[in-house]
Amino acid sequence: MTEPVGKLIEELKNLGGKVEEVRGREIYLVASRDSLRSLAKALYSAGAYLKTCAGVDERPIQGVLSVYYIFGLDELGVDVILRVPVTEEDARVPTIVPEVPAADWCELEARDMIGVEITGRPVRRLVLPEDWPEGVYPLRKDFDYSTRPLRGFRSELPEEVGVPLGPYHPALHEPEYFELYVDGEKVVDVVYRGFHVHRGIEKLAESPRFTYKQVPFLAERICGICGFVHSSCYVMAVEKAAGIEVPERAEFIRSIVLEVERLHSHLLWLGVAAHLLGYDAGFMHAWRIREHTMVLAEYLTGSRKTYGINIIGGVRKDLNVDKLDKTLKTLATVREEFVKLAEVMLSVPQIRSRASGTGVLSRFEARALSVVGPVARASGLYRDVRKDYPYFAYREVSFKVPLYTEGDNLARLLVRVEEVLESIEIIKQLIDKLPGGPIAVESWDIPPYRRAVAAIEAPRGEDVHFIITGVGKPYRWRVRAPTYQNIPALRAMLRGAPLADAPLTIASIDPCFSCTDRVVVYDLKTGSRRTLRISGGVPPCPL
Amino acid sequence: MSLVKILEIALKTGRVTRRYPAEEPLVTPEFRGSIEVDPSKCWGCGACVKVCPPNALTLTPSGKSLVLEYFVGRCIFCGMCAEVCPAKAITVTKKFELASANLRDLRSRVVHEVLRCSVCGTPIAAEAEVRAVVKASPVSEEYAVLCPRCRKERFAKSIGLRVGAPGGGPS
């Protein structure tokens, strides 16, 4: 450990933290309820971001319920993980939201899922539906996967019933719901209600029918756009926990495919952004260029999406001369066409005027909410997992991290435009340096109750998987998709802004939405209510 | 004005959408589609069932037989089954036009005869699997047709006979 890390650890020890384990670049500390807040504060002032927190039922192993707080020190590339164990009878932990605002959601999620009460803050259900019975916690180990609790119906209905058809269209996958409170045309507040379609994927992976080998395919289905990020992040977490050395060639192949995925994702988003701004010609051409990357992905992996090539210890599909050649040709075409299109798109006056100065997220707010990916980089935060915690083959390549300070929709657009070009250069370098050798280890062994944190820079930002290994399958697998971290920032972006900018601003974080999303608009003066339709062709995604 | 350049791009590009189904669909040589199980090669061992992430493959006893069923409606086309199949009975095809008005068309089955223990009659495994095991390894056929419990007993007895223990060892 380097000197600044050692100094920080000393400080944390003095505040009551007890070092439990140091594994690679992960430091595990046990904290008591009383020391949690001062430890969180010290970490936050030392520049750490909160990656996420996770409730774990550790009663079968150590007789306690634990809440893990995963902090990342980007500048040092070190993760500090605080574990607060509490007994089942006295399952309470204090909130750390006053010190670390980004903990808002994950605290509530831990409360819902394993039943640890969070004290010192207003609480509400975040993930569980309103009619879920009290005192039933789905991620506790004594809650069997196949249990379907009897859910009560509300006995009394309000006299006046609004029937919003939607936002939950029965055929669409991923509804998100924003209540925008407006005064005239100005948005005064935003309430987000999500998790309508929580799929219980973390619990499913613990169910008897899943094994270590099957989970990568499940992980890949968390997101319809950046699925490979999730399967990569899962296998990386397991490999880190078990100490499996992945062959270099496999790491290169994973990195190449991850960048191909970023290309298609950013091109998709640019198309959607153009469409939202009423510039459908731009949308059509962005998606036409994107199609080259989709065909390339299929040629490299066997599938346009959900590539299915990640296995623990390596990859399933090798690259050959033909494939590398085709990749370079496709990249040349995409680059040439994309540069032309980007130039045209950015010269459309309506795009510039509607995107600049709208949906502003200040650097201060971005830091407080620990936002990730292009949203962070457009607000002046130099954050990129590929640089901060280099994984796979990213140590071997040089690239630029686009940085803007305006924090508006245009900045987020420009970050993505530049990232497309950077990704193309990264793939070229990786192909140039591609080493030979095997693409997977022959066998592996995963000892139980080892922990690891893995993070990968997804097109939308940092994706985090936390794992505790079990027997034959993960004991606990916690997934934090990038959108989880970025949605809370929308409140800051939308407040005080004109209503007309809301659709673009919501889309500007590149959330994983259903094809059609709706926003209910309350007019504070008249009390009336109307729904606003955002049609943006963004396929489904995260948790 | 540079924004008019979009017209130039559009004219140069022309039509890119294929006239599918009149035109051949665009599928690369690496594409993974649905799988096919060759009944003449399949052993009915269930290795594919264990690895299948979405439970598209199932192995269930039905009367006197053991049925391997492939339900393409659940298949995610990962091809892991083909990778683990010890009999090389599974091939990954390039088929993807699989829609049908009849649910039965989405299921295909391989029916295996079940071998029963020659002593107690407990079902052991698919006959084809036992045959393959006998062929591949120097297991005496006499033992291969026994269930694990009877096999253990007979083995213990034979050891007992060899060392001359009274009663032929524990049983």
C-alpha cells in the first residue's frame, strides 16, 4: 500500500474502524454503528466517491446482518469497504446521507431487502411495492426464492381516481416515472418513482437452479444495451474473489468487445437525442452508422446483442486474422461516416440552442451525488474507471478522457461524441498489441466466503458488482448499474428549468428507459394534471 | 450551410434497408441460432440441462422413458449445451426464423429408454448413457447395470469373499 493509503487507514483506525482484510486494492474495515458516520465523513472528505452500499444477510456465516458501504478513492485506485454488522434483534444503522448524499437510495434498498432500519432520516419503501407485507425481507437467506407472499389489496379507494393509462404500458419493459411539479412552465420539483419492474435478479442468482457458470448469462440480461459490461463485471468480481488469473489474450478480447459495445451504445444515444430534438434525419443516420457496429459485434461474438462469450476464467470465442481485418475495416467506415455526421449534427442551430445551457448539473452537485460516466465528465469530474481502476487490457492503451465543465445537455452530448472517436482508437491499439496464447483457464476453484468489488466503465458510467462467494454459486451478488447513480441527479438538473427541456434532460443521462416514457404534470396553480409523452426509442435496461 | 450536407450524405448512401424476406437476411458466418439434438448420438446424460442458463433443455422421466426436451421458446442461443455435450450430439445452427402459430412446433424431444438395476429394479440412467460408459471405460458390464446401492453391496461382498470374511462383508 502506498503512503497516502496508509495514512488514510491510520486515520480510519483512529475513528474506530478495524481492518478486517486487505485484498489487492480492496481494504475491508469493520465499523460499529457509532463510528459509521465519522468514518463515512472522513472517507468523503478524503475524496472518496460512494460506489454503492449493499445489505447482506450474514446470519448463516457470522450471525449478523451487515451493511457494506463501498467507497472508491479514484485518485489512488483503491476501494475502501466499510462493513457494519448488526444483530437481527437490534437491526439499526444510522444514515450517512448528511455526510454522503449519494447513499440515499442504497440505504433505502438495504432497508427494503434485508430489513435493517435506517435511523436519522425520513424513510420510505424504494424497491418493494406498496402492498408487500411488512416484515418480509426478500434478500434474507431464510426467504426462499420461490416464495410469493400474499399481497394485500388496499381496502379503501380514494373518492376520485385518476386513471393514468401508463406509464406502465403492459408490453413495455422498463417504465420509469417522474412527477414534475410545475409552476406555469417552470419545474419546481421532481419526484422519481421507480422500481416498478424490479426483477429480483440478485435473488434469482442465489436460487437453487443457478450456478457460477450460468450467472454470466443472467448478468448479461440486466441491460439490453450494455449487457456485456454486466457479464464482464460479474466474471471479474468472481475472478478477483477467487484469485483466478485470466489469460492476457482473453483480457484483450473482453476489452475490444467492451469498446465495440460502447460504440453502438453511444451511437444509439446520439440518434435518440437527435430524435428528441426533432432532428430525425440525424437519428436515421446515427442508427445507420450504428448498424455497422452491430454486425461487427455479431461477427466477433456470435450475437448482435447479449454476446454470451464471457465465462469465468476467460472468453469462449477467439479472434482470428479475418475478424481483426473486418474490425479494422468497420472502424474505418464508422469513423469516416461518424465524423461527417457529427459535424452536420452539431451545426444544426436548433440542436445547439436547445442543448446548451439546459439541464445544468453543477460540479458540486455531481460530486455530492457521486454521479458517473458522461454525466460526471460533462460536469467537470475527471472520473473514468478505465483510468482510475485499470482493468483487463486498459493499462496497455492510451486514450483521452473528454472533460467539460458546463454540465449542460450539450456538454453531455459532446462527451459522448468524443468518446466514440476515443473508443475507435482504443480498439485499434488493442488489436495492434493483441497477445497470443489461450483464451481461458482450463479449470478453476472458487473458495467460499471471499469478497470482491469489480467496476467497469459502461457507456453510461461506472458499473459496480460486489460479490461474496458461496458454495457452487454466489452467496451474495450486488449489482449497481450506472443509471442507479445518475437518476437522482435529474432532480438537480430539472429544478428551475422550463418544462419543455425536461424530455431532453431526462434522456441526457442516457437512462435505460422503455421505448415510451410518460411524465405526469401537475400544475400547482390550477391543480390540474396532464401527461406528457416522451417518445424516445431507448430499449430497456437496468435494475 | 453545413447542415445541408446531410442531403449529400443521404444521396450518397442510398437505401440500406434490406427487402427482407424477399432478400436474404444479413447473418454473419459466426451467428448462433437455435440448436439441434441428434437423437442417434444423444446419451441422455443431462450435461446440457445442467449448463443451460434459461432451462430451455429439460430431462424428465416419463413412464418408462427419460425425455430430453428442447423448448426453443426459452432458448437464448448461447450454445453452451453444444460445448459441454460429451457425445457431440448438439449442433448450433444459423436458424432464427422460428415463429410458429403452434406451440408444439417449438418443442423437440429425444426419448431414451431407461435402464433399471438388474437386482432391485431402481431406474439408473438412460440406456444409451450406460452403453457409452461401458464402451468408453473399462467398467465391467455386470457393474454398470446395477444401481449405486446394489453396486456398492456387490463390491463389498466381492472384497469380503476375497479376504475371506464371514458373511461376505457388511451388507
